[in-house]
Amino acid sequence: MPEALPHHTPYSVSAALLAREEMRAACAARDFAAIFLLIRKYDHIGQDRIAASIEGFSQPRISRIVTGKARVEDLDVIERIADGLRIPGGMLGLATRPWEIAPDVARPRGRDPLRVPVYLRDAIGVPTDAPPVDPRHDEVTETIHRLLATVETPTDDSGGSLVLPSCDLRKRILSAWSSGRPREGAPVLLLVAGFAGSGKTEFARFVSEITGWTLLDKDTVSRPLTESLLLSLDADPNDRQTAIYRDKVRPLEYRCLFDAVFDNLQLGISTVVTAPFLQEVASEPWLQRLKSRCVKRGAEIAVVWMRCDVDSMRDYLETRDAARDSWKLSYWDDYVASINLDQRPVCTHFVVDNGRHAKTNLAEQARQLASRVRDAS
């Protein structure tokens, strides 16, 4: 029988269809062409109404998938199909979807109120009468809120004269966590800077873990090439302080890193990038070029400076025990004398206190939170 409801009325796959072996097999294989055809065959639902039920979909897109001209492989898209058509997460190889925990909740559109405690809803614009929080996410969300409280927001005297495109960092992070949609809103470039051992990687990983934003760590991206290039120049592969590294290798590291960053932003993918950035955040011309390139891509920028005391930085480097830190640790006094501990970015920026006397042990809590986020997802 043809569907009687308007095309814009949200549709949920019937329990009878979900129970059919062919539907279960199609879901297990993530064969969305077969899934859409089965919906038409057994639930008598056309492509218009299927598309209207899935956020960001159109009838032509459904048609391309059905005819094999397009495939669905992106996890975010698979999750949107599951949520829009009410296909249980387990059938598609996903974690349990929030609406499965509270089935009577209206189908999600944008951020998911099930994952937001009441005390955070005003901060990210979720109505106070939204459904109750999923208790499995409540503890994680509270920890995220506590960690984000360590982020000091920019003030009039927090940086130089260069004002970067506005980014409400806490709100964007909380919104990405609560909605489970890393591409929601304008793309964000989060640049995490600081001295060696200040906790840049831990903070960057913490943000990437809870938001789903891409993480680009300079050491991870470029270290093998850096070491090989230094060897080809008859230099120490662990050199990070001589003119050979500074003049011949370092510029290439940062160029490759930002080529990847801007490719992501061009595609609307928010990106967390971490490296010392000591020269970069001290250069207003460099920051101005960064600003121009981000504005051209419609991206917001947030610069985070990791504040840390000398003793804590040394403790971390000794614990990390990386070969590239050997010179710093062997000549610690010379290294400390070579850096300006009062340095700050010459632009509007956020500050995270990760020193010994900070209220929150960021590195340890971030490591613990990463596993709890995976468990709660």
C-alpha cells in the first residue's frame, strides 16, 4: 500500500522489517542500497520520505545510493542514517544510540540532550526541559566540564593587538561532545602551543577524543621524515637545537603540518594541531597570514597556550624519555636560559595552567578521561 503520510513526516523502520533476516544481513554489511530497497518493498516508503527522515539527505542522494552511484562509508553519515530511520546501533555495528536508551525521546536533530546534564544546558543552548541525561555519560560530561574550567578565556590584556576570528572554545567543545557531530558548525582550528613538556599533547588528545576533531601532532606527522632528513645532512637525527635543524628542517616540518591542516579546513573538518609554535605565535605577520587563510575557509581559530613551571616540564620530559629531548635534559640550565618563560602568543589566546600547583592535574585526568569516553560511547 502506498504511504499516506506526507514526505516530510519522519519515518522509522518498522519492527517487522528490522526482524527480517534479509534486513539484518543488509545492516550487518552496511549495504544501504539494499536497506533502502527493503524499506520500499516491505514498509512501502519512498525515497522522498526516507531522505526527509535523515539529516542532510535529499531524494537524489538516496537514488544515487540505491543505483550504486554513491556509497556510504563515513561513520558520521552512518550514524545519521541510524538515528534518522531508528535502526538500532548494534545492527549497523555502532554503539547503542542515545534514543535506544530513552525510546520516547524525539528524534535527534543537532546536539543530543541525552548527553548533556542540566547544569550545562544553558552553556550550549539545550532547553532546560529536554529529556533526562543518560547516566552513562553524566560522569564523563562532568569531568569534561571540570577540565574545561581550567581553560582561561582571552582578556583585553591576554595577548597582542591581533584579534583572531572569534571562537567560544568551551561552547564548541561541549557542543561537539553533546551532539556527537564533529562537523557541526563552522570548522575550528585549535592550535595548541607551549614549551616542551608543558602538556600540549595531552590537552590536544583530550579535545580530539571528546569532540571527534582531527588531531595533527607535529612529532607524529613528521618525525620519521625529520630524522631521515637530518641524517642525510650528516646531522644528529635527534637534533632540535642547531642551525641545521632550525634553518633547513623545521620550516619543512611546519609547512607539511599546515598543508594538512588547511586541507582539512577546506573540507569543513575541525582540526586540533599541536607543536611548540614558539616562533609562530610570537610573529604577528605569521599569525596574520594564518588568520587570512582561515577566514578564506570560513574557519574559526582558537590558540591555546600551555602554561607550565620549569620543574613540571623537566619531570614530564624525564618521564617521556624521548631521544629528541636528550640535549635539553643533558644541558637543562642552558636550555632554560635559551627560552623566555614569560612568552605568550601575540594574539588573543586561551591559557591552560598545567603546572605543579594547578588545581587540576590535566595530563593524568585527560589520560583517564580518554578511556572513559570510549567506554561511554
